[in-house]
Amino acid sequence: MAGRALTPVRAAAQAAQRISSSNLSLRIPTRNAGDELDYLILTFNRMIDRLEGSFQQMKQFSADVSHELRTPITAIRGQIEVALFTAQTTDQYREAMFNALQDVDRLSQLVRALFLLSQAESGQLVLQKSRLDLSEVVRDQVEQFQIPAEAAAVHLAADLPAECPAEVDRVQIERLISNLLSNALKFTPEGGQVLVTLRYAPSQTADQAAEHIEIIVEDSGRGIAAEHLPHIFDRFYRVPSAGAAPAPEQGLGLGLSFVAWIAKAHDGRIDVESVPGKGTRFIVKLPAPGIGSVSLELAAQPVEPIMNEL
């Protein structure tokens, strides 16, 4: 009787032994008995689901990193070969070296961005929060981007309160704003507009009547199609350009991943709203001073047209 009672347990154990890192698609079949063993099997299967997702992310990340590193390395090799085998004048040598140096700089940016993101996601990058005026921080960033905005013939404006006290890490918040402004300017055509808004807004949580802080960066650029919105915070994800070749303004595909981490590390979140052909709005929500840490879920979803005011 004891042997017969343990038969389902042995069957589940044998099925579990067949699951390995190279075969995470297997699952232990349930007995449909609704008992404790079925509950244990369901819990185990859910754990394997999470492990399979993590392994897939690691494999994809490794493939993405290999591809991103190979591109500038190949370009550097090509420029050096040009200098060694075909260059005949000083100007040709200088041009080859200049192009190679640009690719080395791109490679350095990629490695630095990967290092920072790895530190952030592993918990090694600790926030250094202090109480400061967020209006001043945003104003400084907007002023720094005025020259590139003028060069791109894009009108950059800010709507800021006189003061906005906040408990944040200045370096990381500056990086967050810088990444969002850089993206907005890249994808806004000549004659377009970029608006940065800082404000207090009511919390959407029913049991939280206090306010939170919103940093909104919106543009009148080309917008993002709905099918791409759920992925724009993924590492190395770049919205495909309309043409066959990649758009020249596309970056490394890591900036928004880091923006999402910075918002989450401040117990906040970032949302995105976009309408193709009309523009995109990123909304960073941070707890106001004195509000308990409430981690807000990262969301990215399409909305009705909202860019007409730009």
C-alpha cells in the first residue's frame, strides 16, 4: 500500500530528472487530483517557466552583445587594413585613423554602457540620494540641450514649477533626463518641438491620496508603432526604421533600459504613450518627499492621440 501511494511521487521525480538546462521545455504532467501533490507539481512547473525565461534572456543577451561588439571591431579592422594596404598619402592615412578612432569610441561607449547596466541590475550600483530641487536639475539639463536642439532646428522648451523638492540621486536623475532628451531630439524632425514638464500629480492608487512627481518628456516626432511599445525598454531593442537600412540616428539600444532601471531604483516607474506620426511622451513617476516607497509597475502601452498640443 505504501509503494502504491508513492507511485505518483516517483513518477513526478522521474519527470523532474529529465528536465535540464538544455531541455527546459519539459513539464511534469499533473494528475488532476487536486491534492497536495498536484499543487507541488504546479509550483515546480511555474518555477521551470521562470527559469526557462531567464535562460532565454541570457542567451538573447549574449547573442546581442556578440553582435554589437562584432560590428565596431569589424569596422576598426577594415579601417586599419585600408591604412596598411591602400593608403598612399598622409590625408588617406589620417582619414583611415580618424574613422577607426570613431569606431573605437563607439566600442568604448558600448562597453561602458553594458558595465553600468550590469552594475545596476546586479545591485552593485547604489543610489546616493539627497534632498534637492528637481526643478533646478531639470532646468540645467534643458539648458545643456539647447545648443544641439538649435542645431537640429527643434524648439526645446520646459514647463517647470518654481521649486520641486525631491529625494533622488542627482547623477542618475541627470542621466535619466539626458537619455530622454537625447532620444526626443534624435527622432524629432526639423521644425518640431520637444517639451519637458515637471509637476506634482495625484496618485492613482486608491489608498494613497498624496501626490507623486512626474517628469514628462514629449516630442512631435515620428512616434512609435503600438507593436514596438512593449519592447522599447528591452536591452539592445531599437525600433526598426522605415527604410531598408538602419536609421543613422539609432544608438546602442541601451539608453531606455537604463532609464527604466533608474526610475525603478527610485521606487518609481516610467510609462510611454505614442501615436505614429504625431509624437511620443515618456512619463517618469517618482514618489514625492515623505511618501513611503511604493514600487510602481513598469508599463508601456499605446493610447489615443494626445500630441496635438505640441
